[in-house]
Amino acid sequence: MDSAALISGGAEERSRIQTALRHIPADDRDLWLRIGMAIKASQGEDGFDLWDEWSRSSHRYRETDARSTWRSIRPEGGISLGTLFFEAEKHGDLRNRSGKAGRTAAAPASGPVPVIGEGGRGRTIPPDQHCNRATLAIYASRKRLPELFLRSLDITEIRYVGGLALRIPYFDREGNELAARIRLCMDKDVDRDRRFAWRKGDKPQLYGLWRIGAPEYVVLVEGESDCHTLWFHGIPALGLAGAGNWKESRDAPELERIARIYVIVEPDAGGQAVERWIQRSSIRDRTFLVELGPFKDPSAMHCADPDAFKTKLQEALDRARPVTRLIEAEQTRLAGEAWALCRPIAEQSRILDTFAAAYRAEGAVGEERNAKLLYLILTSRFLSRPVSAAVKGPSSGGKSFCVEMVLRFFPPEAVYCVTAISDRALAYTEAELKHRFLVIYEAAGMMGEFASYLIRSLLSEGRIVYEMVEKQASGHVPRRIEKEGPTGLIVTTTAVRLHAENETRLLSLQVTDTRAQTREVMRAMARPARTKFDAAPWIALQQWIARSEHRVEIPFAPDLAEHIPPIAVRLRRDFGHVLNLIRAHAILHQGTRERDTAGRILATMEDYETVRELLADILSEGLEATVSPTIRETVEAIGRILAAGSDEVTITQLAQVLGLDKSAASRRAASAVHLGFLLNLEDRKGRPARLEIGESMPERVSVLPSREVLHRCSVDRGVWSSPHPPRTIDGGTISVAVDPAEHGDARDTNRR
């Protein structure tokens, strides 16, 4: 049972109920049900005869319906006698103005007032503390609102932890009670705020959903009392139970169809918290920030002058600032600060080489190509289709270390890291996934079939749309969950291959497994500790890029499409990866790139050449147009062992010849078997492999054409691409100008 016990009356209360019921018509079913809820909340099962007698005055009365409905009513449903007496007065009964029978306001006392404390023992509360207790009379007086109006909102007095308190119910749009908030005191204590408590098990919700319907606008406020004030003046309002209690997945859908949302920003830390979350919310484009001048909130404005309230509020709404304007100003300021810090890096012509040097200086050994690719892949998060990758290698091969080292160069908002996710975690997560990378430190952590499906949807469709049935107080109702992307994925794994549908969506990056690499790693670990790495300029670079241009034009893209042989269906997806990595490289180097007349960054041959150097082998191997050096070395080693007289080769023999441990040799052999270049004669599960040569390996072929071939085609078609156009920089603004003498025109582009 709820610890907040309602105060109930006796015979006098029943008499007042009977009198009030004579003035209320029983024909409206919704009203009929609410009156039944009010009577049952006060009288319990003994109230049925009162309700039934009144119900019989309707021509629609059916006894079986009345009894079954009564049984379905919960006494703690949130509707109280205040509703009954309010409806009675509305229909002509003027004898119930005092409100609910049995409720007496706790007026200020001249001496100490005894109350019941813990364990039933009496204690004494000084008069000033007693006056601070929240009762309807005191609350109505403080807020300058009619007590009867407050009762009509189903606000009731209860006894809570030894004293009177207000119970404020929260209903959904259908009128079902979701939660109840208890207001114990009117004012904060000197050392702490103990004014509010939630009913056990309840969580914060939006307050006022049952009242708003579908208005053209709504005023979003902090707390229930501001809602009461606005409702009293006929203004649609919703309340947050605290500035930090906005929950995007729960609250934003409730405001979906409202064209204008006015948010009252209070002049305190709570107001600052509101400004922070509103800039990240999906409602921001329809939201306006309202400041009330000398008044803290609508309640204070009303209390100062109730008659002038609506006029003053309208003036404040007219002055409201669009959140989009606030965001633009904030983005401009942050971009300027980031540019000042990252400018020495952003102006360089080969930023990835500078990154590789910093990567080595931080203590990383080898894997520079993988590190550069990961850096470029993470920068692709600003595109509509980010490039994703799987970092593969044996256990302890340095997969996670490589990823972690690269992530040090990125701000926290660029990635969302997990070690594992449950099947439906992505659908329910509160984390923002838009233009962000999901990093999973082991592919086994996403092995659930449904989790794998959600990830594929996020990568391919750029969003997750998940429809489900949810149990609520009103029964089972459909619920639609949407998570906006685009989102990229980086995953590490010891597996040779992932799920077939995931494998084609990711670039496969193999870590080095040689003994020489192991030696270099140990040497690096043995060196003295280095000075602390200063990642601030690199993080600032990504933050500046986040607020800069992301549109890229690739003038030579048609020629590139013509010169890549269409040898596999997978190229339909991989060609997009190539283009997006070129775009990411151009975005990274936009400080030294020309713009077209629409302000888009123009990619150059330098962008293509860098991507080709990093990606050509990986792309060809993924298409099985060529064989990686490690697989070729493995197959050739098997051939030498067989040529020496062996009929078959074991993993132990292979490891000895290659100078690897058995784990690394086994992974290489498994990859070669999968590609068909080796055969495993052992078909019994769990038995040692027996290897022999399979199909012939293809010659070394590069799918991507050389820079020279591509450049020649671009020149023939009249497409100009310049790596280093003249430029001037002023503060955080980059102005790139094309030499008119050389190119016949001049185009200036400014970009923060």
C-alpha cells in the first residue's frame, strides 16, 4: 500500500457526497467513471451504493455494467473528491466551495503542533516549520490561485512522513495515472531542498499531458506550480519535474505535432541546464527560449500582478529567441576557439603524416597504415554514409590498442564505445548516435541475431526504426522507437571472417602478426615513460571540422568509375567506400582546398593518391582480385614444405617455417583455406589441420587506377584539380582564392 494515506471522512462526508451528486448528471460516461473513481478513492468498497444510486438516474444505466466497472476502478487511481465537488459546483451546487469533506487546512499555529513521528512516537514541530508544510490552503495562498481550481486538478492533501503534504498526480493523455509527486514543504531548507519526493517506484514524467490535446503552441516550464499558473490563465503548458529531467526518447514524441514550443529559461543553474539539452534535442528547430525579465518563473510573474499576467507573458513570448539562433552563435564561438588551437595542424598539406608522427611519439609501434585508415574512417562520420571497419588479428595482437590510440585524437562526442551490447540495447539507448561511431571492442559482443540486424540497419539505412508493443496502465499499446544516424562502426575481432552480411559492409584491417612486430612492441614497452601526450590540438581539429563544411565535390569521380574494373558485385558498395574516404580526406584538409561556387570543398588528386596508397591492397583483397602478402607467404611456405617430401602440412610445421606462434599460423591458414588457396584434408571437427595446396593464387592486381591515369583523363576532359591554391587566413575564417591569371576566373570561399 502507498505510504501516503489519504485522509478520509465519515458519515458527514457521505452526506455531503450525496448532496453533491444530486447536481451532477450521470449520462456522460467519462464523467460517470471519474465520479466513481472519486467516490471509491474516498469511501472504498462502501461507496458503491452511493455511486449506484446516483447512476440509476441515467437512462443508460445497466446494473451489470455498473458493477463490473466498479470492480475495475482502483482506489489509488488519482481522482479524488475534489473532482466530484468541483463538478457539483459547476452544475449549480454552491454549498461545497470549501472543497473536500474531512480536509482542514493546517493554518499557522501560535504554539508547537504535535504530529506523529517515526514508529508512532509523538514529537513537536516548531510553528515556523509547520507553516512551511505544503497544504492546499497555504499553496493556494502562496501561488494566488483558487483552492477549488487546484482541487479540480486532483491535487489532494495526504499525510506523509508524519505531516500534511500535497499529492500531485501525473496522468498520461488518456487520463491514466503514471506517477505521483509529493510536495512536503513550500520552501527550501537552508542546507538542502526537501520540498519534493516521488511515490515509491515512480519516475519523472512530463506533467500535464492529459490537458494539452493538440495545441498550436505549448509553454514548457520547470515544475508543477508554473503549469498550474498557466492553466489557470488558459495557456497550454507542460512541466518538467526539474530542469535536468528531460528524457529525449520519452518526451520528444509527445511534442511531435506541436508547431511552436516556448521554453521558459529561469535565471539559475537550471536554466543553463535547459539551454544545454535543448540544443541537442530533436525539438530544437521548433523551440523558442523565453526570459521573463525580473521574474524567476511564470508563478512569480502571476503573483506580482495577476491581472497583468497575460499581457506580460505575451510580451515575453514575442521577445522569445529561436534556439537555432542560439545554436548558430554558440557554434560560431566554438569554431573560432577550436580554429585558434588547431590552425598549425589544419594548415598542413599532409595531415595524416603529422598524425602518424604523433601516433608514434605516443608510444605506438607499427600499424601506421591501419592507424591512418582508422583516423580517416572516423573523420567520415560527417558524411551521410560513414565508412566502417573491422580490425582483425590474433588474440593479444594489438587490435584494441591500435583503436584506443587513434581514439585519443578524437573528442568524446565522436564515438560511443562499448565492449558488448544486448540484442535491443541500440534501440533503447539514450546515447546520441547521429554522426557518431559505435566502437565495439570484440565482435563477439554483437553476436546476437537481433543486435546484428539493428547494426546492419543503422549502417545501411542510416537509422533504426523499431516498432514494439509496450504494456502501460491502459493496456498494451504500440510504440515506435527511432534512432537517427548516420552512424559508423568499428569493431575488433579474432575471427577470420564476420557474419557474411556484416563482412561486406566493413573494411577489413589486419594487424601485423610477425615476430619482428612482437620484438618492436616489447622494445617500446621497455623504454622510459614519455611526457604526457597533448591531444588538445587534435581534438580541436575535429571540433573545428564538426562546425565546418562537409559537402565535397569530386571532379574526377566519373573517370574513376570508368577505370575500376567491375569484377565483383561487392564493388557497388566498396566504390562508395572509396569515394567517401576521398571526401573524408578533403574535409580533413579543407584548410588548403579550393571551393566551388556552391561552397563545396573540391577534392584533389592528392586526396585520391593518399586514399589509394592506404586502401588499394585492402580493396583488392576484399574483392579477391589479389592476395595479401601474408596469405601469399603462407601458401608459398606450404608449397616449400610439400616440395621437401611431405604429403601434408600441420599447423606446427607451418608455424616453424614462418617463425610465428601456432595461433597466428592457424589464423593465416584458416584465411587461405577460406579463400580456396589451401585445402584442409582433415574433416573431423577438433582434429589438427592437414594442409595441402588448393587453387592457384592470382597475380598482384590493383583495382584502383594510378594517379597518372586518372589525372590524364581529368585533363583530357578539362577538369582542373589544384593541390595548393593560394589562400589567406584571417582569424578563424579561411579564404581560398584561385589565381585568375592561371585559371581565367577568381572564386573566393569563406569557411569558419
